[in-house]
Amino acid sequence: MSWIPAVSKDQASPEVKRIYEFLGENWGFVPNYFLALGRDPQLLQDQVNLFTHVMFEQRVLPKQIKEQVALVVSGINLSNYCLAAHLEILGRMGIDKSLSRKLALDYTSASVEPKVMELFRFADKLTRHPADIEKPDVDRLRAAGWDDAAILETVLVVSLYACANRFSAGVGLIADF
């Protein structure tokens, strides 16, 4: 499954089993990402909480846009694990596969609203050149119609997948789908 053995449901402590049960009930399965964290119940719970709060709770950005931003970031980072996951999730949401493939390979060729394309451009710059982000980058998002809450949520999604992409590569995760 990965270069660092995961903790299976059978091997898990009672605390980790409860977290796995939560994932199974709420996500439909336990992703390999979380199985790889099963050695440390607190870290596992913290990661589940972070993903749940950023990606699954309804805030400002629709879930579809958050998933698309995660896909764009994972494509830029060439994260096989996360690319497979987001392509699957977007497919389950009814998003056209050709659109999702374009977002993964070359988001600039995708046919999306200009407002959404501006989010993708920002996510791209934050992913490739985080030290180069400046106020005019944020101002362009505001001019496109995004408020500060949506901008903050976008930054959180990009940051979460900077971590997830590197974690999945670093431990050699095999795609769930």
C-alpha cells in the first residue's frame, strides 16, 4: 500500500478504529491517506478534522469549486494519489470527465467562468511561487467577485493540498481508485 506500512482496521487501536469508523460512515470508505496515519491517533484525528473542516463543511466556496482547486493544485504538483482521488470525487459529483481532465493537465484550457478561472490562476501562483504572492493577486480575486472569506478558503484548500500532495508522495501512497 505504501513504503511505510499502514495500520489496517484489524491492527488499529480502539481510538483509531473509532476514527476509521467515522471515515467509513461519513466518507464511504477509509482512504489510504488516513490508514497511513493510523500509528498516531492524535495526528490522524487532527488530519481528519482539517480535511473535514476545509473540504466538507459548507462555508463560502461550493464543494465543487474546492474540489476543482484541489485538482488544479494536485495536477501542478503531479500528485498521482490526489489526482486520482479528485478525479473520482468530481466524477461522483457529476462533473464532466473531460473538464476534470483539463483541470488536472492544463486548467488554462478548461471552459469555466472567468471568476473561477481567476481562482485557479491564484491557486497556481500560490502553488508554484508562494513567495511571489502580493496584494495585487488578492485584488484581482476581489475584482473578479470573490470576497475575503472565499479568498481565505481558497488559500486553505491550496495549503491543505500542498501538504497532502507531498505527504502522499513521501510515503508512496497507492491511489484509492
